[in-house]
Amino acid sequence: MTDSDVAIVVLAAGKGTRMDSDIPKVLHGVAGKPMLSHVLDAAAAIEPERKIVVIGPGMESVAAVAVGAMTVVQDPRLGTGHAVSQAQAALDGFTGEVLVLFADSPLITSDTMRRLIHARQGKSNPAVIALGFRPADPAAYGRLITDGNGTLQSIVEYNDADERQRTIGLCNGGVMAIDGTILFEYLSEVGNGNAKQEYYLTDLIEIACRHGRECGVVECPEEETFGINSRAQLAVAENLMQQRLRTAAFASSVTMVDPDTVYLSADTTFGRDVVLEPHVFIGPGVSIGDGVRIRAFSHLEGATIAANANIGPYARLRPGADIGPSARIGNFVEVKAATIEARAKVNHLAYIGDARVGEGANVGAGTITCNYDGVSKHRTDIGAGAFIGSNSSLIAPVRIGDGAIVGAGSAVSRDVPPGALAVTRAEQSEKPGWAARFFGRKKGRSTPKGATASTDGT
């Protein structure tokens, strides 16, 4: 049996009442990505033939995130067994493996999914393979009841378990790989005679055993089964995911000086020999090339950074920032929707938005591109080798030619030809003795040392 014989059904209809949010629970982010997307992306690695996401009524926003999957609506919500039954029409004629996943458990891995599928395809042809784990504190998890040979006999919810069953350490992870040829036949036999009066998917185990079919268990680390029902649990999942992402980054030749202070996103990509200093935040959509150093307290999102660039400290790269090879973005510099070409420097206290900074150009401290006129955004183009003096305002749309110089303190609103000097400062004038008289008029203050009082009356 090949990957094309697999269908996934992702349960995403939960209201998430304990999240106390207007956002559907499964759209809350973990490492910069909705938890539903984590599950779908992990499942994509097994290349399922069909993908179905079960949503609740009015959850169009969830359907919009379920890219590439068919969505079906569970209304009313009557439990996990009932939820899977809503996928029957979408799985019409399908006889392969049906992998049931939970959208609020974003830490499950592709490897665990594969192990479930391979176990279902075993020699004994089990009807169901359930995912199990052994937590330090089994608490209120459902229990997996097995015989002496490890064959799964039933799954008992904690509220329905007796005292002996509650001592069992093997707990239900929720996920199941099910023989598609019997799935809906067995679901039709599921009842709701339990404490919550819901139709539990877990009842499939006892039903399969009654039909003479074997069931089994595949175990995984506890964190992969972690389900999110509250903001506090969301924070726990975030911490677990960050640890996973940092471990992967270390394995791909990234140095983190203080890893616990570095935040990564699920889609962050790294080249070799990248260095991340403390308190770096990397949001979604960031690609970092070989030999890049991100200095402390920098914030990046939607940015591409080429090899050997140096960023920060205290830099902010916003979406559309494209930093070229060996470029330098210094402290308190913000870049948005702009290309900084190779070896260009924007080292201090600057804003570069909707712009191009040409190869080898230098942008002085305090420079801003004035890109917004209150209605529309406009572009600034700074040519290769140009030098922009400190505290300059480049009023877009404007072009600074290759090798041109803008004098410090200038407000430039017209194009500057290549190799030209543009200066817009007012002419400097002095009034001798003015400062001495000013300080002298201040009651109780003497003339500052080094200042000479005027005798010409000016």
C-alpha cells in the first residue's frame, strides 16, 4: 500500500470556549502559524490522496486556512465519532487508510503519522491503530486498555473509567489510523451512552473487537499529543514548539548565544554559520543566508537576508525587506518593502521604506525615506555608491543617481543626477555675543565659562 492509499480527516469543529476568543481555536498561532496549518503541513509529508477538514457552522475562516483540503460541516457537534461520520460522502469509494487527526494538537509529526499507517498495514491487518503515550501524570486522560499481548481492547474516557482503569499509565493520544473499508460501518454502531452523551470515536475499538478484528497501539512522546484548549495551554505548546525549532536550528549550523531568548517561526530558513544573538525575534516569512549575524534585540518578519549580511542590534526588518550580500543594517534602523543591495550600509537610526539602496551606497544616521503622502506610497531609488549625509529626508518619489552625494541635513524632493551633489540647507549665519547676552539675562545665572559678553550692542 502506497501513500496514495491514505486519507486524512482533521477534526477542527471545536468551539474552543475556554480560549475566550472571537478567533476559532484552531486558528490561534503557534510559532507564527495557525495550529490547523501545523497539522495539515505535517500530514502533507505523507502525501495523502484525500484531505478532509471537519469544521463547525459559521467557521468559514477555518475553511479558508484549510488550503488544498475539502471541508465538511458538523452541525450539531455531537462528539468525535459523529464528527468523523460527516466525512462519509467525501470518502465515498475510498478503501485505504483513514488517518484521523486533531487540529488543536499542532505538535504531531509526520514520522508518527507514518508509524501509525505502517502499523495499520501490518500482517495481522488490524482494524484500528490508536496513538498512545505515557505521561508522568496521567491525570484525566482517557486510558488504553490492552491485553497481555499488547493488543488494544478498548479506550475508556476518564469520566467513565473505574478506579483500576485509572491506574493505567498508557493514555489515549486521540489520533487513529483506521481501515477505510470498515470505518463507517463501525461508526454506525457507536452509541452515546456515556457521561457526556456524545458519540465517541474511541468506541470503534470495542466494536472492532466484537467483529473479530484486532486493534493495536503505537506510542509517541507526550508532547506530540498535546491538545490546546486554553490560553495557558497555547503558551505551553508555543514553548514546546520553540524548543523543537531551536533544536532543528542547532542541527542546521545555527549558533544561538542565548537560545531561550530567541523566538523562531515554523517557516524560518537558515543557511550555514548563522549567528543569532540574544533577544532576537524572527516572525513568519524570514529566510537567512550563510554567515549572517543577527545582533541582539532585532525584530524580523517577512524578510530575506543574503549571505554575510549583518543586522542590528535593535534593527527592525518588516515585510518586503530584501537585504543583499554583505550589507549592513545597524542599530535602530527600520526597513520595509525595500531592497538593500550588496555591501550597502544603513548603519544608524534610519527608516528605509518602499525603496532601493544600490550596491555599496551609504545612508547616514537619521535619514528617512518620506514614502507616504497621506494617501499613497511612493518609491525612493538610491543609486550604487551614493552617499546620503546624516539627517537627510528623501521625499518620494525621488531618484538619487549612482555616485551622487546628498549633503547632511538636506530635504531632497527632486531627482539628483549621477555624481552630483545635492544640498538644501539654509545658509548659516552667526550673531556674535548673542549667546552671552541670552545667558546673562537669565536671573541668577552667570555667563558660561568661555562665552564673552558683546560690547557692540547687537
